[in-house]
Amino acid sequence: MPPKALKVLKKMENSSYKLLEPVQCKLWNKGYLNDDEIRHWSFKPLREFIDESHMTRSLLKCDECGQLYFYEFYEVMNFDGGDDDIFYKYIPVESEKIAEEMSKMSPLALAIYTPQLQINFPPPKNKSQRGSNLISVGWIK
Ligand SMILES: [Zn+2]
């Protein structure tokens, strides 16, 4: 059982906390990751921690291999009238307990965990970029 996430954060300043790699999961083994495919991956929702308009956090289970993932949808409002920044995270976890600890952390603090699968949608800088592929998708290992 991993130690409490907040204690880990204090103890491992400027470091990362290595989680077990989900080696059996197709999401881990895919060479090319497509954001649409990931967001429509077959997950079973096991528990909801937060369900708000700009943040959703839950525990998901991969239908195919049973891997547990801490999931976060996080939207940063742009009050200048532009599009919002949108971030998705899938962090492989060993237990519901560690996911529960993660659910109490700030979005920034969750960056200490590796590996994690991220999808980032930065807003377009101008109209010509609208609909273009600014999306970044990948594992942080
Ligand atoms: Zn899987």
C-alpha cells in the first residue's frame, strides 16, 4: 500500500512518486495515442470523488484488463473571453485508497505521480488555429 499522498508530496519535494506501470493495459502499450480513442475508451466508473462543472475526479477501471485509473477532467476558465484550457489525466493506481488520497490533492500536486496519461487542450491563440490540432496526448513516464 503506497503511503499517504500528501505525506509523499512533503517528503519528496521536487521529485516524482513512481507508480507501478500498467504494463498489461493496451493504453500503456499503444504506440500512437489518439485523444478521441482515449476519451472513449471502455472504462467502468467505480467511484466519483468530485463532479463539478470545471472539475471531475473519479476512479475508473479498464474494462479489458481491470487496471484502475484515477481520472481527472480539469478546465481552467479564460476570463478574457477566449477558449478555456482543458486537461485530462489518467493515473494508474493500485487501489481505491490511493485514488481517494489523490482526489484531495490540487491539480498541480498530482504532477508528482508518474506514469500518467495526459490529454491537454490549450486554447487556440487566434481564429486561424481554431479546430487545428493543438492537442497534446501522451504518457508522462
Ligand atoms: Zn487496460
